[in-house]
Amino acid sequence: MTNILYRIEQIAKNEGLSITAFERSIGASKGVLSRAINNGTDIQSKWIQIIVENYPRYSTDWLLIGKGDMLVQPTKKIEENFSEKEENAQIARHAQTPQEGIPLIPFSAMAGALKGEQIALEFECEHYIVPAFSGADFLMPVKGNSMAPTYTSGDIVACQRVPMSGLFFQWNKPYVLDTAQGAIIKRIKPGSDKQHVLIVSDNPQYDPFELTYSEIYAVALVIGIIRLE
């Protein structure tokens, strides 16, 4: 268990968190991890499970037994050029009518898409059939590189709206947010208190910052990516 505790320290360090902040991020009481680290004692297995669930980019094999790399190798992205000559091999294809498929929303209409407004009637949106993302409410192009290398400008993300009533975030998951600061794609982590969440970019050049729940107007979970070559 001592080696696992060392690797937990490495995760916290890589996330730019103190052990106290890391404890808070997994819902543990202050001292649950720090006491074990300082005393070389075991921690309950449930905390390891929660770390695996909340920090999925870290290898489970590495955390448990020190095998392999710390970070999970990126899964193969769905790469598609939508050319007609490759239509039979496509994972995503144009829908024949606006009534089928998932709308590809322009960035300028993202706030409306998040709120479920009938923005498809206001914009001539292309629709695509993407079987892997059947639960998606809309597709949206990525703008900027704050989430690079996971999501880069020009990528298309598939998004699923999240109800604002009883809003619940899956920590460390990527979300599209309509906020007082505009529309953003970020990972969400616990804030300094129950009124705040921490907004985190994958690109280390962008510093994390906090938002109050009241500054978040609409939310969608990013459930997949299409990378155009």
C-alpha cells in the first residue's frame, strides 16, 4: 500500500494539487490520505476506486501495481473526412434530412444549443448520423487550444445536455458550459467550497479558475470527439 500512496502523491502533484486539495477532490475528509502517507499505513480500498473513477487519465495498472506508464494512452479518435468516395467506410455520415441525425451547431449558437433552444431553425445546420454518439444532443466545433492536446481547434465534440435542476458534475470530466464569461469547454473539479467549481484546461498554459454555480447558465457533457484530418 505504501507504493500506492506514493503514486497517489504523484497524481496529486501532476494535477497541481496539495494532498489536502486532492482529498477534497475525491470527497475524503481532511487527513484521510495525508495521515496514511505520513504514517505508512493503509487506506480503504473505496478511496482507490474513487481515485480511479475521478481521475480516469491515470492508468489503473500503474496506480495499483506500478506497471506501465502513469497516464493512459489516448484512445483512438474517430477520424473522418466525410468525403463522398469513402462514404461506405465512414463512421459518421451526412443525414439525408434535418429530422434525422445530430445537428452540427456553429460556435456562435452554442449557448442556444446548451439551453435546448430551437437554434437549428435559426441556423442552416448540417446533420450527421454518428452511431457511436447516439445519445448526443448536438455536435459542436472546438474553438481555441485551451484543451489541447485532448481537443484542438477544428475538432468536433459530441455533447449531451445536462439538466440544470439538481446539477451534478462528474469530477474531472470535460463539459461545455454557458457561463457569465461566455461559452467554454473545460474539465470540472471541486472548488474551494460547495458554491464553487474549479474550471481546468488540459493545456497547462491556461491557469485554472473558479466559478460559482450561479455563473453557470447551461451545461452539456462531452461524450466523444471527431477529429477531422
